[in-house]
Amino acid sequence: TQDFGISEALATLYIQETNNGTSTGNDWFGSGESIVSSSPVDGLSIASVSTTTKEDYEKVVSKAQEAFKTWRMVPAPARGEIVRQFGDKLREYKEPLGKLVSYEMGKSYQEGLGEVQEMIDICDFAVGLSRQLHGFTMHSERPGHRMYEQYHPLGIVGIISAFNFPVAVWSWNTALAWVCGDVCIWKPSEKTPLTGVACQQLIAEVLKKNEMPEGISCLINGNGEVGEFMTTDKRIPLISATGSTRMGKKVAATVGERLGKSLLELGGNNAIIVTPNADIKMTVIGAVFGAVGTAGQRCTSTRRLIVHESVFDQVKDALVAAYGQLKIGNPLDENNHVGPIIDSDAVRMYLMALEKAKTEGGNVLVSGGVLEGNGYESGCYVKPAIVEVENSYNIVQQETFAPILYLIKYSGDVEDAIALQNDVVQGLSSAIMTSNLREAELFLSQKGSDCGIANVNIGTSGAEIGGAFGGEKETGGGRESGSDAWKVYMRRQTNTINYSTGLPLAQGIKFDL
Ligand code: NAD
């Protein structure tokens, strides 16, 4: 098979055939059994990574605790300078890292590069933020008193990430957490351990150059059990977890039990509403990219299209025609639109969802199936499918992490469409296609979309780092990335200072001695 520069990328990123999966920076160890990472692109094993045992984990946590004592005293802008250097390192390694993301996870090379670009962007954002960790000042009711609030670092932040954005999600958390003065322990998905090893090598070089101690950036590897080392650990005040709602419910319960903080970024069931006032050409482009981009494995992928009956046939015909043009194959080959899904389990879930949609009464408009033969040896290439359904079907209420688009017809006005769009348990991303101001503003109003992200005339998929990212309901309620999302990585303290010679009490209370 064609190599597409993979061997070179692996060598540039210092990935060997067997790799230690536990690191506190420049110190690498890991005595647990190994995970072999194999590529959904061609089914071949890439390399192995050793998992983290409880003993290894204890070593990591004590290093991180020590490092926090130093790191919290480094002035925030100086921490920002180190994050700036990490952004430069990522610029230097953008191509090999983008390629590894593409090969290990299966997204297109362009999307792999885009993911690394997102890491660079969040580093830039964090550098600016490092001089803007602002608190308010307020007027005291007592004479000769001053009040203000300030933000202090939390300590160790535990980051648990999903396979589909194997590197960007880590950087969204870690770049902010570092400028906030926290140290981080990252457990990447067990499906994409190599991208984790690569990122850790890059940051370790930057920290070493700056003569920073071990423990500011740590890596652990393994499955959910290794994740539980952190969620049950009182020494970790904040757990940021990205993944399925099933995982999020467990993490929330475990962290809640010890009254820790959790930031949850869970599943979506994202819809685009297409009103009679939609630009159909734009709608089709947005819907197709949203549904088949990253082979339907984005948390913001378009799962449902809620289309007014007056334009339903027109939208349906245009979509079917567009799906006919899709090229499915190796994501490193830029001629292809759709790559593989992550593994055979994901393929099984995809097939099961299509079966269920049919059993519940769905009408298949573009049929699915698993591709076989030359170029499809991994068994992970599936055909993007479209099924006409009712929103109330069980299967439509669930997030299937694959390229299946559900088409739903609505009659009546935009409020009926909004009711359908909100009638799922998830609340991540949503969009409306309309050139009618009233429809658009209603969709964005307090009786409109109940999602964390609501767009007008763009699709549901993807987001810019400048805004806070996350969703409501079973999506978990967390916010990451831009805006004031940084506040979750810090603890707030309210300070009152008395510069008078008396001791007046608040609320006029008298206590005379
Ligand atoms: P997953 O839930 O299977 O795994 C996610 C991570 O959680 C992995 O690192 C896994 O090892 C860990 N984990 C599992 N059980 C755990 C436990 N009990 N304690 C601690 N850690 C545990 O998800 P996945 O298949 O890797 O990713 C796909 C899912 O992620 C989809 O539902 C998608 O919507 C969601 N996702 C959400 C966002 C978002 O920002 N909202 C972003 C990306 C992905």
C-alpha cells in the first residue's frame, strides 16, 4: 500500500514501534500491558503504547503536585510565553502531527491539519488570556473598606478525551489550564494513544528548554479504568471529560461523590431546520459537510435535518444527488471526501442503527452498507446513508457516531420545527437555514433552540475557538475554549480589606464589648 508519508511522520514525531505511555515530561515509563494502535485507514498496526498502572499513576500525581508549587508562582504572562512557544512548536510539526491524526483516527488529512491549526489557535488565545485573568472590584457597604475578587489556580486538572478529536480537545483544556496556573494530567482515548504520545513529546521539549520541572504536563494511557484513577482521586479538583453521555454520567457521579468539579463535553444530536425561506444551495452544502465530514464522527455532526414540507422534495432530491458524488476511501488521499469510521464496533453500531431505523418505519433514501475490496481492507469504510424518519423513533433519539442523516418533515410554522429540534435529550449544536429575520430571531430567542450552540445560515458542524464550546441537557453543560470558559480552571476568592481604624460589621450589626 502507498505510505502517504506516514513512516516519515512517525519518525519526525519520535514514535517508535513500542512506546512508553506514561510521562511527567521528559521522564517516560509505564509498566501496564500494551495497547496496539491500529489504523482504520488500512487496518495495519501502527505501534504500541504501554498503559499506566496504579503505581505509575501515583508517581505521576506526586510529580504533578510538586510541579504545581513551582508553576503557580510563575507569573501568568510568563506561563503564557511558554504556551506561545508551544504554539510555535505545533506550527513546526503541523504536517506530521496532522498526518498522524489522520492515520490513527481516520479523518481526512485536511481535517487532521485543521485540528492541529485549532491547537495553534487556542495557544494564541491563551497567550492573550494570560494577561487578562480579570476579576471584578466592588464597593463595600462599610466605610474604609475595599472589596475585590481574584482568581487563583486550582491545582491538578485531569483531562479525559475522546478518539474523534484526539489532540484538539486536550489543547483546548490544557492551554487554558496552564496559563491559569494549573498542571495537567491527560488520558487520551485508548483508540488514539499515539497522537497523545506525540503531543506530550512536543510539550516536554518546550518545558525542558524553559527549565521547568517535570509534572506540568503529564500523560497516562489506558481505558476507562485508568480514567477512574483520576475521577476517584481527591487530589484532582477538576476533571474535564469529553466523550459519550454514558461515560459522562459515570464521571459526573464519581466526581460528584467527592464534591470535585467536572467539566463535561458529551454527545450531541444536532439538527438543521430548513424553512421555506432557506437558500437551498447553501443548505445542501452545509448539511452534506455536517453529516459526512469526519465520517459523521464529530460531536457536532449533523444527525437530523428538519425540513418544511414545501421544500422537502427539493432538498431531498438535491441531497440524494450530492451523496451520489461522494468519493469514499483513504482519507490521506485528498481526492476522497469520506474516510473510514474508527473500528469494527463503530461499524456494528452503524449497521444496527440503520436496521432499527428501518424496523421503526424509516424510508431509506440513500442506502448504507460496508465497503469491501481493494482499499477497504480495514473493514471500517461505510456508505453515508439518508433515511426519512419521524423524530420520535427511538433510534433517532440516540446519537449514532457514523454518517447517517435522518430527514424529518415538518408542516406548520418555525415553532413546530423548533419543538422537534428540541425534542431530544442532547443539547449541543443546532442551526436554522432561513433568510427570514423573524424565523432566525425566534430560533435564537429564549423560546428557540435549547442548545449550547445555535447558528443561522451555517451548519451545525465545527466551531471557532473564540466562543465558549459545549452543550446543555445530556451534553453535560460544560464550556471549553473561548469567551470566559477559563474561569472553570480557577478558584474564585472574594477579598475584603479594612483600611479604617474601626471594625464595623456588615448589615449594620452591633457587637459592643
Ligand atoms: P467514550 O465515552 O467511549 O470515551 C471517551 C473517553 O472516556 C475515553 O478516553 C475513555 O477511556 C474514557 N472513559 C470511559 N469510561 C470512563 C470512566 N468510567 N471513567 C473515566 N473515563 C472513562 O467516547 P468516544 O467513543 O471516544 O467518543 C465519542 C463520543 O464523544 C461521542 O458521544 C461524541 O459526541 C463525544 N464527543 C463530545 C464532544 C463535545 O465537545 N461535546 C467532543 C468530542 C466527542
